Amino acid sequence: MVNLTAINKTKRKYTDTDHELLFLGIFQDKKLNPSQRSLDSLIDNALSEAIECDGFTGKKDKQLNIYGNNSIKRIVLIGLGDQKKYTSDRARSLASNICRYANNINVSEFSVDGDSFGLQKNGYTQAFCEGLVLGSYEFNDYKTEDDKNNKAESVTMYGNVEKKNLDKGFALGQAVSFSRDLGNHPANILTPSYLAREAQKIAEESPKMDCHIFDLKEIKKMGMGAFYGVAQGAKEPAKMIIVEYNGGRKSQKPIALVGKGLTFDSGGISLKPSPKMDEMKFDMCGSATVMGVLQAVSELKPKINIVFAIGSTENMPGSNAQRPGDIVTAYNGKTIEVLNTDAEGRLVLADVLAYVNKEYEPVAIMDFATLTGAVLIALGNRASGVMGNDVSLMNEVKKASELSFEKVWELPLWEEYTREIKGKYADIQNIGQARLAGTITAGAFLKEFVDDTPWVHMDIAGTAWGPKEPSYQPKVGATGVAVRLVYQLLENRK
Ligand code: BES
Ligand code: MN
Ligand code: ZN
């Protein structure tokens, strides 16, 4: 969880107030600005003397500590590097470093001079505040000894920063952290019912949201044979979670966000090998992305209609589990041969996608899933794989990716790949014929369930946990990937 509970903007000058710890930024080879100079004279030139003494030039990632007086205890001057190379993502990671530094020296309240970190520029205040929150993230829920490192509680922001952007960055940081928490909880705690309760809680507090939870009986009755086939082997009750958000005009068709919520993926009868199987608690990270956006939307209330949808179950072996070779019928009537029970995510998503597409006639659908190990081979954990059927929606995703610095890379969904999943005994099969291009054949499979609705699939198997860079990523566990990207996309739309 995050320990940081507030980022407060103040109109006062930082030279007029007391500070436990004050952070100032300076670009490489630049002089102190007027406020920094008045601070310098306030503390008998300790700042300029320290700069001189250490030969500090504002190089990237260098920092200079100055111990002031009783009212301004510590000043940390942070090198921002070349001003021309400064980006909002640099601001985001600097902010997380700052927060971590405060945590390390056990300071619970600190101050930041926003002006000196270049936060006047559009998007930078938001990014910086996201970074402050994310730098304060640690998952300690199950540690009984207090070895918490995230002690920082509140930040006071000085300078000419817009409160609206500060609040947005704070809310998005919190939403990403919520998504990380969901990912990090183990499968014996975070069940489909747990996810459903969390969605309900958020929806109940928001007058513009309606939540519907469907149980396994209903899933079966509604004709979701593919989802049912995966869920039938699990004792833990499966859920389909739908939240409708009405922030836009009544007549406006919604955008749909669909998440894979496998709270544990053992592989089923096509059992996975033991090493790292514990990581399959993260197989609900697609749904955690959707939940993170849900929380951000409930806070920030964008003027757009959205449907949030999650298919959640465990994938377990057992006497009632589906068998390789089983043939199931999906919600849209297509028949599927289940050749490998470990290719379960696409089966669950198939039904949720088809359901959302038919029930809501969305203008666009995006889905998020830890769908294939193959995407790790293709892209490592630096970027999520994206595929789709609509150039313009894909461009929206790429634009949002550039603005949020959450990297995506497009893979092709040519018709040739669809041939790979043609079934021998049914319409399609749930794995490709040749084990090649595993991420793409999974995408080609999903494509069968969205008709002509503009759709983008994001395979986050490499990015949902594992990345440790940039510094606002956690040292261990879930990243809350794509929450910021999706919110950016929604905002570009409204
Ligand atoms: N959840 C896994 C994908 C996965 C594997 C994510 C490793 C992260 C790390 C998915 O359900 C799965 O098992 N996919 C199979 C598909 C195969 C059977 C065609 C895979 O990638 O091996
Ligand atoms: Mn699997
Ligand atoms: Zn899976």
C-alpha cells in the first residue's frame, strides 16, 4: 500500500516557512533561480558554498545535501540533468526517488519547490505527483514485523503548480497502487469474490456507477460455455463482474474495458511445471488494470460512458476440470476445441468480450490480459504487446502510450494467423497449430469474439510484474501496468 495520504499545494513562499526536508531541483549548468538565491542568503550562503565546495553542476541523478538551520533543517538539491532532455517521465521518476529518499531517512513530511522541477509544463505536475505516490508504494500487508520503508505521509508543494493536475496525479498514483495491491495479494485471499466485492464497493460510493455480479450458474445459463469450461474445475466460485459508468450523455455508446481475472492459473489438466507457479497469482493483473481505471474514474469522473468487465475464476485441475479435447460453445455461438487447458485466459475473455459486445454495442473495446508467456520472449518486460482490428483505435493507444510513457508494441493480426487456430472438430481451437507466434495466435483467437467493433488487445504478461525500472516501478511484485495509459486514452476521448 501507499503511505502517502496527501500532496498539499500552498501559495506561500518556501523561504517563509519551516521545513524538515526541502527538495529543490536544478538543471545542469544552470544558476540558482531568484527564490533559491533568497533561500541561500537566509542560510548564510550555505547553499552556494556547498555547490562550490562539491563542484555540483546539476548532473542527472546527482544530489547535494545541505544542513540549514533550526527552521529549515535539510535541503536537498537534485540534479535534473540537461534541460533539453527533461521529460514528464523524468519528473515522474525523480519524484519517486525523492519520496524514497525521505522514506529512507524516516521523514514523514517534506516540501518540494515545484517551479524548480519544471512542473509548469503541461502534464509535468501530474507526472511528478504520480511519481511521489508510486515512490511511496510498498506491499507489506502480510509482514508482522514493522520493517516498513514507506514512512512519508504528506508532501507540501510550493510554486506555480495547478491544483487540478496535482490532484489528478495523486488520484492516478493511488489508482495504480490499488491495482498493484490487487495483483500482490495471494490467491487464497484474492478470490473472484474478493474482486467482485472491491468492484461493488467502488460502484456503491459512486452515484454514476452500477455494478452487476454474475455467478457460475448464470454464466452457464447465459451460454458462456468457454468461461464455464475453465471455471468448472475450480471449487472457488467464479464471477463475471460488470460495472457501468455513466459520465457522458445518455445516448453515447460506451467504451468497454475488459480484464482477464484468473486469480490463479495452475494450467488445469495441462498442468504447469512447478518452478515459478506461485507467480500465477498475478494472472488476474488484467482485471487489476481494469479495477485501477475503475477507481481512477470514480475519483476523477471523466465525462464519458464506460463499461468495465472482468471474467474471474481459478484454473485448477481436478475431477471436474475440463479435459484437453473438450468442445465448448461460446456466447456468440462459436464452438471451440480446448486442446490445452492452460490456454484458459482466451476462453474466459472470449465470452466476456462477446457478451459486452452484444449487450452494450460499445464504440470500442480494449482488453488487458496476462495472456501468453510468448510475449516475454518477444518483448521482455519493457513493453506490452498490442494487437487489434482498427487503425484509429490503435493510434489512440499509441498516442496514450507516448504521453504516459507506458510502452506498447504492435504485433500484426493478419488473416494468415487466424488460419492457425482453425479447428479440426470445431470452429476454432484454443491454441495455434505450430506453437509459433503464441502471442499473435492468442490475439487472433480473441478477434473472433468482437465482430467488427474497434478493438485492441493488450498482452501484459511481461509488464504486469517484473519490471524494476524506471524507479517508480516497485522493487517486487505487481506494477499496476496500463492504468495510467488507459486513463490518458479516456481523457483524450472525452
Ligand atoms: N497465464 C498464462 C500466461 C503466462 C505465462 C503469463 C507465464 C506470464 C508468465 C496463460 O494462461 C498461459 O498459460 N498461456 C500459455 C498458452 C499456451 C498453452 C498456448 C503459455 O503462454 O504458455
Ligand atoms: Mn494458462
Ligand atoms: Zn493464464
